[in-house]
Amino acid sequence: MKTFAALTVAGVAAFALLKMLIPLILPLFGLVLGMVLLVAKITLLVAVGFFVYSMIRKRCGRAAA
């Protein structure tokens, strides 16, 4: 019975702490997600730019030959 009481107290304390920290955690999660998506967008733009550059370079190489 002592073990269940300790687990119950720990669970209630963790739930209360979570309820207090949610206003801090959600904006941080949004900030991290926004940064990850910004990096993904920049990476995609660089990849498309490299693809276009490599296609143009191939065409110019064939025309010179």
C-alpha cells in the first residue's frame, strides 16, 4: 500500500508540474518546429538551384562541343 501511495503522489505531482509548464513548453516547441521547417525550406531551395545549375551546365557543355 505504501508503494501505491508514493506512485500516486508522484503521478499527481508530475501532472501538476506538467500543467504549470505547458505555457512554456508549447511556444518552445513551436519555435523549434519553425526553425526545422525553415532549414528544410532553405535546403529544398538550394537543392532545386543546384539541379537547375547542373542542367544548364550540361546544356552549355554540349553546345560548345
